[in-house]
Amino acid sequence: MSAALPFYLCLAGPTAAGKTAAALAIAAEHDAEIISVDSALVYRGMDIGTAKPEAHELAAVPHHLINIRDPLEAYSAAEFVKDAKALITAIHARGKLPLLVGGTMLYFKALFDGLDDMPAASPDVRAALEAEAAAIGWPAMHAQLTAVDPVTAARLAPADSQRIQRALEVYRVSGRPLSYFHAQQDAIKKEAARVENTGASALFSLEPQDRAWLHGRIAQRFDLMLQGGFLDEVKTLMARGDLYPDLPSMRCVGYRQAWEALAGTSPMAELRDKGIFATRQLAKRQITWLRSMPQRHLIAADQPEAQSALLEAVRSTLNHRTAP
């Protein structure tokens, strides 16, 4: 078991809930450095479609784990945990507050609960699976998964290519089903009882009470992205010639829909509706993840004084920690 981490603060929430502005306010008041918890913000050249903080916002407060990967490269939860732990320790050593901010709930969960010993990705096995799927289709690949890992197959749709591929990859690389590794991880969490991170963090969550409020902000933000040159950004990425739609970077919400529209595989007239719908679905998944984290301090993002309420809750938590 590695040494316990220094105290750190977390701010999570669904997309478009107001995390960036809230994080900057917290950082300004408590001399914090921000660690991004976002699987899209890691990519360079993907600024508009990811709603990346503006240059003046990045300059106002030190930010980490933004623009650290080319869109051709992958970035895993395991890499995030390793990087985040090193940053938390370094920021604390500088006498500042580590503030983790974002909406990639898998990253938060991996940091809180630890990672299992699941096999690393194998490009060769993955390529073979893609070729096989191209020949027989993903429903047939799902049937193969049912034969070797019925537990995982039962929770996946026959067209869920990304997760079916990963489950089959794990089996072919290790000879063990994905469900085996998930069961191992559950056992590890129960035995460890989160020893490493117990009491080491506080999680605040900006969540709307009225889903329609969030839907309105999502639509408004997507419209602003389109007006701000989002399609030109995706055209630039496509023009590189080495990127393709199934890369993790290009599967980011908005980018997939824009790529399909620009490539002519989906009507351009449907881009706005499809992009907004996909973003709503992302927000719904994020909220579901958050509800599985009972330790979170919930702040109603749609209340008029949400930021003030958050700042007061943060003050209370930090004062409680320093009280004699």
C-alpha cells in the first residue's frame, strides 16, 4: 500500500454545470492549483469542442493535465491516477491546495477506489478484433463474448463496439474474462476500505435540480461552439490525415457528430440536434456516476447563488480541517 496522499479538494459535475467558473473562484480564494479531471481536455488542438478554459483563465491559475496529448495518442485512467497523485503531492509541497476539477467520473472513481490489474491495451489484438468485426459485425462479436464472458456480455448492447472490443481484448490477452477482473477489484476495495484516501479528500458536486436548466445550458453552449468556429477546428483535425473517427479523441462528444457531418455520413442539417442530444446523454451518465458517490457534497447548480453556496461549503470544510 502506497503512502497516503495529502489533502485535496474535488469539484465534479455534469457538462455545462458551471465547473470552470466555480473552480477559478475557489482557486482565487484558497491559493489552489487546478488539476483537470477531463479525458477530452488532455488533447491539443481540441479547444472549442471541449469548452477548454480560455487562455486568460489558464493564465490566472496554474492548470495541469490540459494539452498534454496529441489527438492521435490515448490517455488512460491509470495514467491519470499516476499523474494526479504526483501532482497532488507536488502542489501540496508548494504550500498550495490541490483542486481536482472535471466531469470524467471514471478518473475520479479510479483515484478514489484504485485500479485493478487489468491487462494493458494490445494494439495487435485490437487491430485483429476490428478486422474480424468488419467481416462479421459487432452483434456476432457480442455472441463470441457471450460464450467466454456471459456476465459482461449480459450488460452490453450487441452494438456497443467499444466495450465489446475491450472485453474480448482482455480475454484474448489474459485468458480471463473482464468480469473476473471486475470481481477482483471489488474484493480489493472491500479489503482495503479505501485506506489510502480515507479522509484525504472532499468531493463537491455541482448538480442541477431541474434537468431542463442543464439542457438549456447545453444547447446554448453547443450553439456558441458552432458560432465560435467548431467546424473549422474539426476540419483542421481531419486535414491532418492521420486521425480517424474511432480514436478516443475523435469519439469525444461533439467531435464524433461533427466528423460524421463533415465526412458526409450524416446530414449537416442534423449536426446541431445530434450534438446536443449526445451531450445530454453524456450529462445523464455523469449524474448517474455522481449519484453512486455518497461521499459527495451536493450543490444545486441551478440555484441563483450556487457559486456562493459552493464557496461557503468549501470554506466550512477547510476551516473544519484546520480547527484545533
